[in-house]
Amino acid sequence: MTKRVALIGHPVTHSLSGVLQQAAFDAAGIDARYELVDKPLIELADTIAGLKDADTLGANITVPYKERVVPMMDRLSEDAQATGAVDTVTREGSRLIGHNTDVPGFRVALEELVGKQKMPKAAVVLGAGGGARAAVYALITSGFQHVIVFNRHLHRAEALTKHFGKSASHMELRAKPWHESVLEAELARTKLLINASSLGRTADETPIPAELLPPDLLVLDLLYTPRETRLMREAQAAGATVLNGDTMLLNQSAAAFQLWTGQQAPLELLTETLETARDAQPAPAGAEEA
């Protein structure tokens, strides 16, 4: 029987997860079909309940539902519990298990960006969705001492920092209003900038004006299409080291594949598939598919 895997969100047409996972299933000889399931909020509970069907292998959850599906799970993994966000669902009989594969994906990307440099202790995070929650949790558990979260709607950034209140009691974790003067002040005292917002999906859009970018910054833009965002180009021109969302997406996808199948994902194949699919896709997409 062909197994079903779903990507559940609203919208979902921008996602490249289906292309990656289908390539991995086919290469492994696994009889599974990856479906894009675009559902409005009113249909979310019934859609999640449908994952308990015997023909379902699991699911990915994307924006804007990563936090909303948490109470719909029967059990949460440690990372999903800690972040308050679920991006991957597995099935154990009629029980749904919620996981967060963004966290390990982000950790690999951060290590790649930093390279042989000393891991910084201060960061600015843009965004307050599921990707931002994974990033902040990874920073907290990596020993960061100073993390400032900016979101266009301040109350969402405040909700994020409140969620991590206890686990971040050893450090400064604060939400601040998205004003250029505040951003400039924080960027001047940090080493790492993480764009976990959707700003930058179009070629002429950037979350940070070029003149605010200091030269020695490390910039991790979780968007993966376009391959190089305006933020990345302008940060590089200022002297920064930059990385896009490819590494996080690929490792998040590999982690989900292993959860569903118990097999290691073919990372080399996933990388090749991403390059081909991105070049063929006219519409921009992001790892805040996240």
C-alpha cells in the first residue's frame, strides 16, 4: 500500500520539501507519496486527525501552524516541547508524535557559518515564528548569553521570549520593537544576525538597511530562495560572512526522512535535487517553511 506523507500549511505552494522528500523516497525504494495540503485554520484540527489513518506515514507542518498543532499531538519530542513548535509528525498506531527538526537543522547551519571561528555569545534574531523559536532554543542551549528578538508585531516576539523564560534564566533574552535605531544599536553589540522572518523573499526586499550592517557580522538568512538574498549581498559587501537557508533545509529534511523511515537520508541527492528544483521554481520560498 502506498504510504502518504503530507505538508500541511497555508499556503504551501512555495515549498520545496515535497520535491526533496519524494526524491529521497524514490531513491530508497519506499512506496510513499508526498502531498501538499493547503488548509485554512478552520479545517486544521480535522486535517491533523486524518494523519492517524493507516495509510499515513507522517507529515510536515509549515507556516502558520507549527505552534497551533502542538496541543493536537499525543506526545511531543524534547525539542518540540522545548520550542513549543512542531514541524514533523510521526504516527505510532493511532497516536501522533510531534517533533521539531528545525532545531538540529539550525545547529548544523550555525556551525557551518561560524566555521573555525570562536562561537559568539550574542545574537539578533528577526522573526517570531517556528523557525525563530528553533533558532532561539538552539542559541540558548549553545551557551549564548545575549539574544535580542525583533518582530514586526512586538507582542509575538514578547510571547516567544516569555516561552523561553525559565530555560533562558541564565542569560539576557529580550524582545525589542522593530525600529531602525534600536536595530542599529543591537547590531553594533552583536556578532550574529539571524533572519528567521519572511522578509527578503523578493529581490528588492531586505529586513535590514545596508547602512546598519557592521563589517564583521555573521549573517544566517534562513531563506533558501533566492539563493542569495539582498540581505546577504549587502552584508557581504559590508564585509560580513553569510549563509543562506540551504543547510538548515537539507538537514531538517534529512531528519524528518529518518523519523518516518528509520533510514539515513541521501544528503547528496537532496542537495542536487534542491539545486534543480530551485532553478526551476519561479516563485520565491524560504526555510521558514518553515
